[in-house]
Amino acid sequence: MNPITCADIADAAEILELQKLAYQSEAAIYNDWSIPPLTETLDDVKRELVKITFLKVCDAGRIIGSVRVAINNGTGEIGRLIVHPDFQGRGIGSQLMLAVEAGFPAVKRFELFTGSKSVRNIWLYERLSYTIFDRKPLSDLVELVFMEKLRD
């Protein structure tokens, strides 16, 4: 496994490009190409990068995975876990999630959301001990499932 490091502003364009590629499969599940990860702009990503932590993993000098985390009222809010389609199924997503948790040892609760039809994502998060605690509509086509992990 390649090392997981913090991303910086110079990585913004590459992360956005990977995000738009990685979320194509999600858009196809819901037949909705207007989901936020696909409409986010480079300026949006740059604004986020200076406010919250982005982790990345590279292979041969290119970013193949990334995840974001913001600490809000003691909760680690995890978002936009992405892995290049050519590298999926190799544990990179799990390693990024574990790196988030390891990077914030004082955080007792982590939260994330994914689409209710995103079976592979839900399976991954449940395997990492996340449990569903809420559901909310994002649009007429997409329902979000909110998941959390509590630590002692």
C-alpha cells in the first residue's frame, strides 16, 4: 500500500478530476448526473482544502484515492471517499477510512453519508463498524443514508 498523506491546494484539480470519474458509477445507479460530487467546481474544492483535511494516496505520481474530514462539534464528518475505478477492490478505500480515524484519535464519533442504493459503499462502511442512524432525501431520485461509528 502506498503511503497516505495530506493533500494540499496544488492537488485540488487532480482530486476534482478523480472525483468526477469516481462518482460516475454513483450517478449511473441513480440516473442523476446532478449529484453534488459531479457539480462541485475547482473553486469549491480549493475552498474546502484550506478549511478541512483532505487525505490522498498516490500511485506512480498520480492521485488514485482521496477522502475529506472536517471536525464539527467533536464529530469527524467524513466525505467524498473516492478511489480511481482501476484501483477499486484493493482495500484503498478502507485504508483511507482507517487513516482518517487514526489521524483524529481524540474524536469519539465519525459520521458519513452515502446513497441508499449504493450497496458497495454501505457494505464497506458496515465492514468498518459504521451503522445507519438516519435517512433523508437528497432529491426525487436520491435518498441519503447517514452512518456513524462511535469509539470508546
